[in-house]
Amino acid sequence: MIAAYVSPDLVRRLVPKRTIFAVPSAGLAGLALPGCECGSVPIAGRLVATGTPPAAALTFLLAAPAINPVVMVSTAVAFPNDRMMVVARFAASFAAAIAVGSWWARRSGENLLDSVSDVHQHHDSKMERFIDVASRDLVHAGGYLVLGALAAATLQLVVPRSVLDSVASNELLSILVLASLAVVLSICSEADAFVAAGLPQFSLTSRLVFLVVGPVIDIKLVAMHAGVFGRAFALRFAPVTLVVAIISGVIAGQVLL
């Protein structure tokens, strides 16, 4: 409904021009335009091309797939006995988006407009757009849920239990392993909570890191960032985003879980 009847241009109109206010405003706009991480990349490119401060557009790019209502509800369903996981995921993801957006705002000498590729706009009717997004998201999220569940089940069955328990018992190692798994699996943010719930040996903090990292940086997103904003941008953006997401997830996990 939101994809069909609420224009992404709303973000551009609502976000203040001053970067200090634009970054948090763009982060909160992620609540209004829910969608997967794949959809947020072209929208961010379009925002930059239409005059939105680049730092704000990048903040929206990170926040939209991570803190939107669909993701929060799916997290609550996946962790019915750990309700604070929803709060921790929101706090860590929002903080990571703001931190990365603020970091880019300090790079005042760089302009994303020089590297943004052409982002085509669709002119379908609202009903056609509604049907297209609903069907595509159902197949997209459902497919990634099946693949993610298959990966989690494979880990449980193929990897010896003693190895999993050994990794899970080392908090630092488990955090790094699940962060790496989030990057490699590239699971849709609307389905990743169910995959994390299927890894009960690991601590809540390490699973939170998995949920924070996945929506903001993975293999497919690096490719999309390179395609929309340029390869040089992707090579700088990916490692910073990964480190910030891990730190944010660890801090939120230690404080809230």
C-alpha cells in the first residue's frame, strides 16, 4: 500500500536541507517507507539525484530495510520469548544508520551526484504498482526465508554439534561468525529474524549482530551500491558500514538483552 500510494519524493520534501537535521529525519523516514534492502538502493539514488543531501539519502538507504514495521513485526514473531530483541534491533539499526550517515556528512568534499547512475522511474498505475510490489515481495521474502531456513538447518545438521557449541561459547568468535554469515547469506531483512531464531546455541547479542548487519551490508548490496553509486563508493562504504553495524549491535545487545 505504501509503495503504491506514498511517493518516495515524500522523503525529499520532508527531509530538511541542513545535514545536521536531515540525517536523523531521513533515518526516521525509513519507518514510513517499508521495503527490502534491494528496493532502498535505487530510491536512495533517486533521492540524491533530486537534491536530497547525500548523507540523508544514505541514512535512509540503511534505515528503511532495517527498522520498518514489517521487519519489526517479523522480529517479534520470530522471538516471542525475547521481546527486547525488537527494541534492541531498532535501536542498533537506527544508531548504525545515523552513525554512517553522519560519517558521510563529514566527507563534505565528495559528491555522490558525480557517480549516481541513471535511476529509472516507473509510471505504472497505483493498482499495477500495488499488485507488482505485493507479488514480488511475497516471492522475494518467501524465497529468502526458505533459503535462509535451509542454511540454518544445514548448519545444525552438517556442522558437528561440538563445533557449533565451541563457536557459540566464544562470544567474540560467535559475533564475527554470524556477522560474516549475514554478509554471505544475503537474506531479505523481512525474513532474517526467523533464520536467527533457528540458531539457539548462539547468544542473543551475536544473533542481534546478525540482524543488524544483514539489512545494511551483504554481497548483493555491495553489487547494487557499485551499480548505483559507483565502485569507488562501494569499496569505501561497505567496510565502514560493516564495522559500525557490528559495534552498534554489540553495544545494544550488551545494554538491552
